[in-house]
Amino acid sequence: MPKVRLAGTVRSERDPNREIRARLLYSLFSRGWDIYNSNGDQRISLSNIERKIIESDAFVFTPGATLEDLFKAVSIFVGYQTLDRNLASKPTVLLNSDGSWDGFLALLDHLNALGTIRQNHRDYLLTASTTDEVIDLLQAASSRPLPDAGRHSSGAQPVDSFETPLPADHAGNVCVFCSASIEDPAYLKDGYDFGRDLARSGYGCVSGAGNSGIMGEVVRGAVDAGGWTGGSNVPHIIELEGLPEGLSSFWLKPDIYTRMEIMIERSDAFVIFPGGSGTVQEMLALMIFKHQRHPSMRDKPVVVYDRVDAAGRSFWTPLIKLLETWCYDGEFSVVSHFDGLIPEVTRLLESSRVSAA
């Protein structure tokens, strides 16, 4: 029988989602689905999430969305976008009867309007308001293929991992999470200039090792300025986007989750540049690791570049508003002007090092 993975956690016997989950379990079993995580007590980590995806045939997210639920949902959407073979023909439904998914969906709408999400996420993350609607959506979606994500192979081939030692005057690695699809020249210039400024300031530049969009420009800026650059990518995304030239170190990983893991481990600070759903995924992973007091995020600052465009739109304001529900003051800082990025990164790194001493 097909297996559906339920997300969400039942926190107590008085949790209002307990009854909803019970109705879902009955409806799914009666319609021929086996269920993973029926009790809502299984934890997902970056190292096991791909295995959980492989084991499942469909995904249902319950009301009472948490930070981890948002991460898992956007991760599945990123998998659809990047043609992850392990997600082919596997539908996802969000049960949003309490409105707890509204902010997340509004953020994806915002990014779609800005053009960093080109697909209509509502074709992939199906929303339901009742348990009966969940079952109907699953049955209908399981009988037809997912929409074409509009991505095609570039013909690039994966390469093996390689390492170059860090320079003697190295001031630390700054990871830039950003878009690989933005084509606006103003955004691309910011990416190039930031990579250049990192190198001139003695920082190494860590990225997702994409060849296009802001991601490619960040690497090119750092390489042209003689900086150290490291990056990680996965075979099926390399086939879509290619790799930038000039990387000092490269870490080939089997999936996007272990890719994030090594980028986090090899970095001392993080800058969230304009991006799409992948960048949202990465920001959520950073916040989850902070909440878990994960060793790989200890004393590592996060800066969100809430860039204001020519039309006066702040790029990441919907993300910042969404995170207010779960995050605490000081878990990340916000910079609206490009010239403030390097000074803020430097200030926070120096402060972190003093605290750790």
C-alpha cells in the first residue's frame, strides 16, 4: 500500500490538533494509505530527511505549523523545483484549517511576485481546509504527474570533491545563501560586489556552488579579487546549473540536506541575500540549529540583507515577519543597505569571538 508521511506533533492530550490527527488517521487508513509518523513524535534531521522522503509516497502537513514543519514543507518544494528524482509523483498537502500556514504561503507568494520563485507553489503544495479535502487532493494528485517545473539540464557533469588550504591571513568564512535564478542586473551586481568585498576584507566565501544568478556572481566576485572560495552542490543540481569556475574547495554531496550541513559546518557567519525557496529553506535550517543549540551553529551570526528595490519593496520583510513567531531577538540581524553588510558581519564576528573567549 502507498505510504503517507504525516508532519506535525501532538503535544498533549488537550492539543486541539489531536482530534484532527485522529480523523486524518482514520480517513487515510480507510482509503488505503499506510502511515508514517502517526503519533507525531519522529524527529527529522538534515542527515535523515532524504531517507524519510525516499520511504514515503506522499506528504501531509497538519495544522499548528512549527518552524520544523515549515522547513520540511519548503524542502519538499525545493525538491520539486530541482527535479529531485526521489520526489517524482509524490504529492504534498498542507491542512491549513487553523491558518497557521498563511504566513508561509504569503512569503512564497511574495517571492513569486518578485520572480525568484518561477513556479506556482500552489500547484505543488496543495492546501486543504478539512480532512476530507486532504484525502480528495491526495487521491487526485496521486493519479496524475506533478506539473513541469520548467527546469532543463545544462549538460554540466558533477566533479569530485577537492580541497585547498585556507590562506594564512584568513579572517573566517562567510556563507552566502542566495538565488541562483535572479537575472536582474542590479541584484547580480550586488552579488559580485559582495563576493569582491568579502575577499578584500580577508573573508573566505562559502556558497551553494551554483553558476547562475546571484550565487554565480558572488563566487566570480570573490575569485576575481583573489579570495578563497568554497562551495557544495549535488549531482542533479549541478546538471541543471553547472559549477562556477575558480572554486578553491568543493564538497560534492548526495542531497541538498547534507549539502547545507557541510556549508554550515565550514562557515563562521551567514548572510541571507535575496533568493527564492531554497534560501528560505537555508534560513530556516539556521534558525532550527540555533534553537537546538547545534554545535555547528555555536557563536555564528546570521545577517539578513533585506534589500529595498527600485519600486520600494523590501525583499525579506515577509520572511522576517514570519520568523517573529518563533525566533528571539538577537538570533539574526537585518541590514537594509549594501554598504552595511561587511561592517555588520565584522562586528558580529568580533562580538562572537569575544563571547567565546
